Amino acid sequence: MKKRIVCVLLTLIMLVSLVPAAALTASAATRTTSEAAITVLKQMEGYSKNCENGFIGYGTKCPECNLKETEGHIMYEKEADKQLRAVLKDLDSSVNSFATKNGLGLTQGQHDALVLFSFENGTAWTNGTGEFQSAVKSGATGSKFLNAICLWDSNAGDDYRRMVEANMYLNGTYSSSEPARFVRVYFDANGGKYSANQYQYFDVAASQQITVTASK
């Protein structure tokens, strides 16, 4: 009887040794973009039946043309929805891989926000280093995360979408309207010469108090 128990234990040890180490750690993230997030994305992108500058439908690349050939192609909403979801499926995979690699337990809102961010900006942020990637990995909240995502773009005029994504990421709020809780402050230190780095963003509902002292 004892010999049989020993044999069973040895067999179990051998089987465990054959299992990849990754399988013994936390399971891989497997979230998919929610319908609420897809609705917000569609509202921000808008729908175009015709190809415009190489893009069609809900802001996806036109499969039938390039930037020099933009006329004559039509995509109806059903096909546009299908193509959008195909793109989002790939982005889901990229965000899930990033989360798994870095041991992040993303909420649905955080996953959705990162997918929407990647839809417009690509997934380069998941590689290398950068302030935005660091903010995600470190679990940044409030104004710190808001600045990291909004200042990704060199053109502060694009920050509307970043605020919508930040609201989804930080608060789980699914709305294509610019959040009233987020404000942008422009510090003009160059005498009117524009610089995106002069913008600072604040989450006024996260107990931060803004104090701006006018220069004399």
C-alpha cells in the first residue's frame, strides 16, 4: 500500500514538472471590449458610408483603397460594425497580453479605455517605456493618470477623446461627452507661443485643489 502511494506521488511530481511555469501563475487576461465601450467609440468616430482619406465605416482602414484612391468605395453599417469588431478583437489581444505580462488585473472599464485609446493611437505604448505606460503599470489615478493619457498627443486639441477614455478608465463611466469633472489649465509662459506641454489636467472631483497664482 505504501509503495503504491509513493508511486502515485512520484507520478504527480513528474506531471507537475511538465507543466509550463506560466500555467502555474495567474491565468492570462481574457477580457473583450464591452458593448457599452463599442457604443461610445462609434459615437466618437461617427459613421461614414464612403471612404475618406483611406478610412471608412467607423474609422477603420478602407480595405479597398489607399490614400491616393479615395472615391467609389461604399461600406454599409452592418459591414462597418463587423470590420470594427475585427479590429477591436486584435486590440483586445494586445491589451490582454500587456496586462498578463505585467501582472495587472484590469477592470472592464480599464480594459475598454485602453482598447479605445489603442484604436486611435496604436499599441506602441505597450512596448518600451513612457509616461502613459508607467501610469497604467503603477496604477496611477486622478490627475496623474489624466495627465499621462491627455499629454500623449502633441496636439492638445485631441484631448477630448483622451478625457472620455480617462473617465472610462478611472470611473467606469461610459459616455462620449467630455467629463465636467476634468479641467484643462493652460500655463502661458511663452508669450502666446503654443506648446502642448503647457497644458495641465486636473480631476477636480478627486479631492485635488487647484491653486493658480498670477504672475506679477
